[in-house]
Amino acid sequence: MPARQVGNAPTSAADLSIQRELIDGANNARAAGDYATARAMVAEVVAFLLARPPAEQDATWLALLNSAGRAAYDAQDVRTANRAWGRLHEVLPEDHSDLQAVRVGLAVTMKMLGDLAGARSLENKVVEAYARTLPDDHPNLQVARLNLAVTMWKLGDLAGARALEEKVLKVREHMLPDDHP
């Protein structure tokens, strides 16, 4: 395993490259069925990235933290995924498309942890952001609406879920040809 930087010394491109290698290693360990190693590796990456000062939280940092969150989630470490995605949620601009992706991932994690109300709140923010920034027929907006509808259904809001599903159906019927499979 590569040596890791410790402390608060400035992060170099090599340090971030090592973190990328660790994420790749965690994904490989998970693919081989070694979830414990994958979780340990990705937890180390998340801890390293979260320790970086704000001045070093650039686009590469954002991408690595998001990848580490995904790797943690895939390794069934929802708490580490939540830490990574929670931090991204704090630093990205409100309507940024990457923030919406982070919110979706965090909402899935929250559902797995049993926090359906929290997941609904995040999914609602995604729908609102996409409604402000995307055309009404955009597939990402439609998927976000369906995700929210499922969560609403699980929370017992069947009327709200139905209304969203009908809205998606109306858009899809308008966009897709009659003979679409």
C-alpha cells in the first residue's frame, strides 16, 4: 500500500493520486468480496480528504470525496458514505449539478439508515433545483420526481406520490412516441 501523508501539510497532486489509488483499491477489494478491506481503505481516504483545509478543497478534492462516498456506499459502509456526501452537501453551490448527485446518494444512504423523512427532504431539494435549472422534460428531473414519489409512498403519502408519478407519466407520454417500448 502507498505511504500516506499525515498532518496538515499542503496536499500535493501526488497525495491526491494516492487517494485515487486507495479508492481504486477499495473498489477492487469489494469486487473480490473483501468488504472489510474496502471499508477500511475508503474510510482512510474520507478521513484524509475531510482533514484538508478549505483552501485545498478544489474540483479534484470534490471529485475524490464524491468517489470515496460512492466507494463507501458500494462497500456497504453507509456511515462513511454519509460523512463524505454530507461534507460535499455543505460546500457545493445550491443548484450545482454535482450537489444534486450528492443529495441523491445521501438520500439513498439515509433511506438505508431508516431516515425516510430526511431522504424526502433531500429528494425534494433535488426536484426543486432541477425544476429551476433543467427543462421540464429533462430525464434527470423525471428520475428525481420518481425517486421522491417512492419515498413519499414509503412514508404513506400515497396521494403525493401518485401526483408526482402522474406528472412524470404526462411528460413521458408527450416526449416518447406511442410505439416506444
